[in-house]
Amino acid sequence: MIKNKKMENNYMSLYDFLGKPAGGELGQKVCGEAIRLKIKMEQREVSTKNYTGKVMTYPEAFLKEYFKR
């Protein structure tokens, strides 16, 4: 039970989850599905050589389910 609770609280960006930039189109699809399912999302500020700004983060369990399809 503790493991599941920890997993729910582990928020990841698509970059963190996929290990590469997801791109705008995929980002929009994932965000749309999270909104449809009423998944709580959070924002995180990032700064890299290629991008500076806010990114959406999602529960790891949601991302695993989404990309299992």
C-alpha cells in the first residue's frame, strides 16, 4: 500500500519518463487525456540548453498506463 501511495506522488515530465523530448503534439495528447480522466497535473520550471520554461508533470502511474497502449 505504501508503494502505491509513493507511486501516486511521483510526478514526472514526459522528458523524464521517455528519456527524450516528447514534442508538442504528443504533449497535447497526453495532457488532453489527463484532463479527460481528471488526473492531477503539476507544473515544474526547467532550464536546459534547448528549453527554458514550464513543463507539465504527471503521476508516473498515469504515464505507465498511457504508454502501455
